[in-house]
Amino acid sequence: MNGLNNVHPLVIKFGGTSVGGGAQFANAAGIVAGAAADRPVAVVVSAMSGTTDTLLGYADATDDGASRTRVGATREGSLAELHRALAERHLAAAREAVSPEILPGVERRVLELLRELVEAIGAPDANGPAARRARIAVFGERLSAAILAGAISSQGAPAAVVSGDPIATDGDFAEAEVDASGTRERCSRYVAPLLGDGRVAVVPGFVGRSPEGLPTTLGRGGSDLSATVVGRGIGASEVWIMSDVDGVLDADPRLVPNAALLPELSYREAGDFAELGAKVLHPRTMEPASEVGMEVLVRNTFNPDCPGTRVTDAEGRGRPLRRAAPQPLGRAAVRDGPPPGGLGRDLHRVAGRAGPSPRRGDPAAGRHQPGPRRHRRRGPRLRRLRGEGRGGPARTARGPRLPRRGSRRGGRVKRVEIVQLGLGYVGRAVAQIVIEERKRWLETLGLDLRYRAVADTSGALVGEELLPQAIRLKEDGGKLSELGVEPVEDVLRTEPEEGTTRIVVDLAVHGGTFDLDLLGVQNGSCLVLSNKGPLSGGSEQYESLMDAAGDRLWYEATVGAGMPIVSTLKGLVETGDEVLEIQASPSGTLGFIMSAVEGGRSFSEAVKEAVALHYAEPDPRDDLSGLDVARKAIILARTMGREIEPSEIPYESLVPEGLEAVPLPEFMERLPEADEEFAARMSAVRENHMLRYLARIPAEGPVEVGLTEAAVETPFGPINGPENVFDFRTRRYSDVTLTVTGPGAGPERTASGVIGDMLDIVGKIVRDREGLA
Ligand SMILES: Nc1ncnc2c1ncn2[C@@H]1O[C@H](COP(=O)(O)OP(=O)(O)O)[C@@H](O)[C@H]1O
Ligand SMILES: N[C@@H](CC(=O)OP(=O)(O)O)C(=O)O
């Protein structure tokens, strides 16, 4: 590749839609590698689509550096869930787009960034909430930049992420103003050396640096602007804005299916289209470009043959615009008077039919409406146009109108109360979903759902007035007794109000809830479990619970989190099929560790990573011991109709010998002692086989739990990361088995399984009772 002196560099910007997953990263990397063969290339990349919303949602839902979550404000719930969600998505994308030699470095960087994000969230809020928001939001772009650089290098064009943010800005953290000369200086420090070295420079878009060196953002959608700002800073001749549309169209294609491509626009026309809501461009993108005469091409990442829209300083070259007769509304929308040929009508089509894009504008509003920048002039007509746009289709979507409590039309309200045992990760996720969704359930299902009590090991907090505080308290590691508790047994002994069904929801992770569950069902409650303990103990105990509960027991979330495993199994049996054997890889933690070791990491590194990603329990021995898998195996075996004792299921432990009982820090420190032996075991695996931790549960004969060599062509071969696989061989599914695959871990997913059971109870039990009444 030539140095900067020979050829003007090209800037290619990929929006979030162009890097939405692993395949898209690989595709984008291919485009860069192709272009980099001819000239120096700097790449500006956005966050994976949706990531900025997630991060800002988290920032807004947390009060301060202590990262408390305001109940009801977000589903992201906990920091752990945010970490897990981001890690899962970015690592999966990296694994798909980055070659095996480069991958470990990229994975390390992703995890390092996530650690920094957690630190940034917890850091004191010294510079105010806007600074905190920006500090959190920029991680989306930092993560995608790391992956894209790896993906580009994997395609043979050496690439690196810039070591410092090249865009200098003022101190407006949400919608920072660019400092052009400061940016030039920073570009020559951080971008030019990479290009001079023959490498592709990857720049996180959207991100700037305040004069004090703090992270700022250029406003929602600001990566387009980053691209032309960097282009100006490095003397580029051309900037490509890559998105998921063929270019700037004469209407939003999501709303007007036959929208036509505008092959050429002037800077001014493109700017006006963007101002009026053509989301494909940030409204200020053209300012740096027009200042130095850089060409901007708006192109489709997924349709590289399409030339796209070419934006230059040539006024009125967009032929299709000339066809349209001027319209007063549109004409008024043009800042400096109508352009030749009547741009007005097309502007109307671009913005008016779609309504203004909800994306740009007031940063305080989160999602922006098209809004003027501080120094932009905008006429009164334009403001009216925007006002009128508010009634347009883009804004009509509203949630259903909710009836007043107990006033459901056309049916009796079903009253259900919850006594929840456990307010850990899963318990909090369940409570949050209930709080957020119950108004809708009242409207759609006629379900009036309330908390009677939540309990932890310190007792039961009765009523739901203090539930939000209870959630926060538990997030901070407190005990419910700080808010005033009663013995859980006392609550379970009370009768529910007349006409109310009680559900005891056992989400505890510790033992000791069996007696409470039993008491609940003996007093007529339904029981929903994610806690495996009550169903995986001795037969006598199990039978006593089953006898007392009868058909009032649900336990989908005990196996495979929110995946439909128990219901699939029951469905097979109930429809008269005969289950011959279930083979399963039911541990997200062990699945992750095995595939990480296959990917080149040592056993100890893989375990540490599983802990960092919150896949494993804080003490990973709980997973490594195999006990968790054995418990799931016994629950499945019992659901198949087998009478079985836990002692009949020997399970293989992956906890290195001698480290079973040492304190956790010592365990983690000494874990590398086991690396060599584990590596030897991996390399002894037969060709075309993978080492997997599986449970095999036949209809008869021994249940097996432990490491097994699985042929690559079986459903267990391709397991990657924390994936679970359940393979059912039945009389009806014998030639081809029935396989259920998916992520089988995570508080929110487990909570989905629990909530699904609760809604099932409403559908069945409450309806039956109403019928009987
Ligand atoms: N006039 C228009 N021309 C092209 N795209 C438009 C227009 N108006 C709205 N859009 C929308 O802009 C989207 C692309 O912008 P955006 O979602 O920000 O992409 P990216 O994440 O790639 O930056 C398109 O999918 C399209 O629906
Ligand atoms: N990620 C930022 C910046 C951005 O420009 O994104 P995109 O290129 O996907 O519109 C946002 O969502 O606002």
C-alpha cells in the first residue's frame, strides 16, 4: 500500500446495520480489504446495531456511580446482565468474523473493554450525568472497532484500532462540537502513522475527546459526521458512508417501498434531506466534506455493485429531483431557498410521509428528533413542518390504553398473588418483568398479578410497596431484614384473599427451600421452580412434593433456563410418544469452557473467562463439579417417568484434584496447575470428535454424566460458547432426532421460563377454577 504522500486516503464508514453480526463484520472487512489494495484506508465504525441504545438505557436506568438500577426503567436490570449480553453478542461476532490466529487477541480485547466499561460505570460521577452517559456510550464503538480491525486483518489487510480518539471536541458531552484544528493534530498523531505503516486505521465513530481529555459523543447517529471529520483531518479525497440502503432515496424505504435512489446530490441537498429525517445521514455530515471538497458516497454494504448516491459540490445535479414540481411545504423546508428544479416535493416525500426521523435532535430526549444544531438557521415554516410531522405514521404507535384496575371488559379479572423465594439475579429479573408487564397482562389476559411477599434467607418482606427498594438493596448485597421481615412460614400459612390464586415461586439458588415449597403446595398454592434442589433430592422427598403438588407444579426454568425443554418432553409423553433417550449438553458454563479450550485457550484461562462473563457461578467449582448437570439429568429422568435416586448418577468432576476444598482465591491461583493435563486430554480426542460434557438419560439403564467424545456431525459437535443442546430420541423421532438448541443460561432468560410458567398457570388453573365456580 502507498503511504499518505502518494495517494489521498479513503475513509469508509460502516453504520451499526453494517456490523450487526459476525457475517456482517466479515462482509464489511472484505470491502475494506478490497479497497485497501489500492490506497490508504481509514475505517470509521459504529456500534453493533442496538448497542448504543442498550448502553444508554443502562446509563439512564442507573442513578450514579453506584450503578443502582431504577426499577421499571430498564430490562437490562443488572450490570451482570449488561456485561453478559454485550459479551455474548460481541464474542459471537468475533468468532464468526476473525480468523483463529487473530481471534484470541480480539477476544481478550473485547473482555478488557467490558472490564473497562464496568469500571467506567462504577467510577464517581465527578463531571456530571452527561459526562457519565458519554463515558458509557462510547464502549459500543470501541467494541466494534476491535472486532472489525481483527476481521480486516483476517482478510489479509493488516489493520489496527487507533490508540487514541482522533476527534477533538468541546465539552458538550452529548452532542459535542468538533474542534477542526485539534482534530487535525490528533489525526496526525493517531491515524496517519498507521496509514504510513501500510495499515488500515480503524476509528471508533461517534466518539470525541473534550479539551480535558474526557470522552464525548457527537450525538445520535454521529458516526457519519465522525467519518467526514476524520476525512478532513487526514486529507482524504473520498468518504464512503456504508449502510443497509442503496444510498439516499427519495423516501424512507421502510415506509415507501418504491422509494427511488438519488444518484447525485449536492452537499446542501444531502444536508437538507438529512435535516428532514433521512436517517441514513447525520445532518451535519456534509459540513466538513463541503469545506474541503471531499466526495461523499452513500453506499450499500450489502449491495456493493450499486454505485450509491454521490454527494459533491455540484448543485442540482440530482436529475430525479428536477421532475418534481415545487411544493410550498417542501420549498419552505429548504434552508436557503429552493434549489433549482424543485427539491421541495422530494423533500416532502423524504420527510413528510415518514414523519421526521425520531433519531436526531434533542439529546436530552434520548432518541433524537431532527433538530437544528446550535448554529443552524431554520425558518418558521420548517418548524411547522416538523410539528405537523408529529401526527404522522412514525409517531402513531402507542401502547394499548389500559383499563382501570378490575374493570376488564368482557371477562372476570383473574387475581393471582406471588410469594417469591429468592431475590438474586433471577429473582430480580422476574420481579422486574412482572413490574413492567403486568399492566399489559391485565389488559390482554385479564390477569391482576400482585406480590404478596418476597423472601430471602433473612425472612419475607410482605406487600409490594417496598419491592423497588428491596430490589436495589439486594443488588447492593443487602438483606431484606433491613427493610423489616416476617418468617416466610407465617406468610405461607396465611390464606390468600377470597378468589385469589397464590403462586409460590422458588428462585433460590441455595438449599433449604424444600419445606417452604411443600408448605405452600399443602396450603393450596401453585409452585413454580427455577431452583433445581427440590426436584433433585432423594426419592422420598421428591415423591412427597409431587403428591402434595399434584398438577400445581411447574419447573421449566430448572433445565435450559428459558428454553422449552420440560414442556417439549412433557408434550412428547402426553401425545403418546415414547422417549427412548435424551442426550444433552445442559451446562452453558461447561459448553463455553470446552469450546474456548478448543479455540486455543488454556483450561485455566477459559474458566477465568467464564467467571468474568458471569456464565459460571462466582465459585466455578459449582459448575465444574458436574453436580449442576447431574441435577438437570435427574429432573429430566424423573419427567420421563423414571424412578431414580441421585446416588445412581455418578458424575465426573472437572475440579482438579486437591483443589476441591481450598479457598476460592487459592483455587483460582492454582488452576493453571491443571492446564497441562487438560490439554493432553483434549489432544487425545479422536479425529473428527469433540470433547463435550454430556448427560445421557436412556429410558432404562444407567444415566451417565461426564466428559464424552462427541462426533463432529452430532448436534454436540458444533457447540460454541454457552450454548445448550438437548437431543430427544423417541419412537416418533428415531431416524432423525428432535433437537432443541439455544443459550441455556442468563437471569433474564431463566426469568422468561419462570414467567412463562406463571402465565401458563393463569391459563390453566385459574380458568379451571372459574369454570368450577
Ligand atoms: N431518504 C432515505 N434514504 C435512505 N434511507 C433512509 C431514508 N430515510 C430513512 N432512511 C433509513 O435510514 C436507514 C439507515 O440509517 P441507519 O439506521 O442510521 O443506518 P446505519 O446504522 O448503517 O448508520 C435505512 O435503513 C432507512 O430505513
Ligand atoms: N452508535 C451511535 C452512532 C451511530 O452513528 O450509529 P449508526 O451509524 O448505526 O447510525 C448511535 O447509535 O447513535
